[in-house]
Amino acid sequence: MYRLFAFLLLLNMAFGHFHHDFDFHHGDDDDCDSDDSGPDSGEFPNGHGPHHWPGPHHGPGPHHGPGPHHWPGPHHEPGHQHGPGWGHPWHEHRQESDFDKLARHVISADKQVYDSCKQSSYSRVRVLAGVDLYSLKYNLQEFAESGIKVQIKHRVISVTAEAQGVATFKDLRIIPEIVNATTATWFYEQGTLTVLMNYKNPLKTEVALGCTSNINESVIDVAKSTNSEDNLRISS
């Protein structure tokens, strides 16, 4: 009788220990759906699993939110569309006006002339807008006449000079609109290079301005003249 009572007592204790272990490892029936213990489980009230770190992928599911990488920007969630007239600031570009565009090109050209001047032609060039002729004068004392080259393309004039076969002087200028660049000629006298050009119209003459497309994009090799400035002034 004593042995039977002891056997039943041990059996009851063993059954109770087994039931306790089962509850410890498995918990409620709701927790048995998944062993991830991740953000979807109710075990962690803040919505994050035991392995939580900051990052763009958080919240319910491994990749939650509009798009795999959601932040303010041009990446929209699937199906995102804009109707007519609706746009984002990063899609909108202010259209450049004709005024701004022309000013930008002229400013860029003047900056390039300035950069060229700093390199080699500073204090070497003088300009004279005479009554009959427009002239550019270059102080090239150390250069020979044979090394001088003058070219014009539209309204840009290039003057280069070589010393012992090496181009050591270069000057770029923009010729005024009132000057007829196709009439340019040059001569070299006593260390001074003089480039002469006629005006399109006599000075102090009122001229109607029209819309012209008379733009010569070819390069003109300006010819050397055998006449002096006075002779050219008389012949013009």
C-alpha cells in the first residue's frame, strides 16, 4: 500500500513538471504561429523584434513602407502618378529667358577675353576708334614681323606672334558691332603692330537696326598691308 501511494505521488509530480516545461517553452497558443519573435509578434509592444537596429526597413514586415527605400525624393511607391499640373519641386526647372540666355553667353565671352588678356597681352594693346578707321595697336618690340599672324572669325580677332618659332604672344578680342571685320588689314612698323578696320557706316550717322543673319563663320586670314596708317586713311 505504501509503495502504491509513493508511485502515484511520483507520477503526479512528473506529470506536473512536464506540463510546466511545456508552458515555459511554448507559451500561449497565439505564440505558436511563428518562432520568429519578430516585429509581428505581440511579445514586444514597441513593434520591434529582439534583433532591432535603426535602418530604412522597419515596421511590420521585413520591408515595410512605400517602396523599398522611402524618403522624400523622386522615388515613389508603385502606382504613384501625378495628374496634369501637379509636380514636385525637384521636377520643376525654371525656364531660362532669352534675356538671361543672351546675357550668360556674352558674360562668358567677356570672361574668356579677360582670361586670355591676363596670360599674355596685358598692357600691350591699345585701341583707337578714329573718325575713319577702327584700329588696334600691339606693342611687339621683341617679335619679328615674320612671326605675326592675324585672324578673324565673325567678330573675334586673334593676334599671335612667335619668337624663334615659339608662340609667346596671343590676344583675343571681340570686335564691336559697328566695325566691318572683313575690311581688316595690318602692318608692322617700329615694333608696333597695327590692325585697321573700316566702319560699317560713318560715325555719327543714325542707322536703322534690323534683324540680320549675316554671320561669317569661316576664318579670315588678315592680309598684311604695305601702306602706312595715313595712306590707308586716305584710301578709305
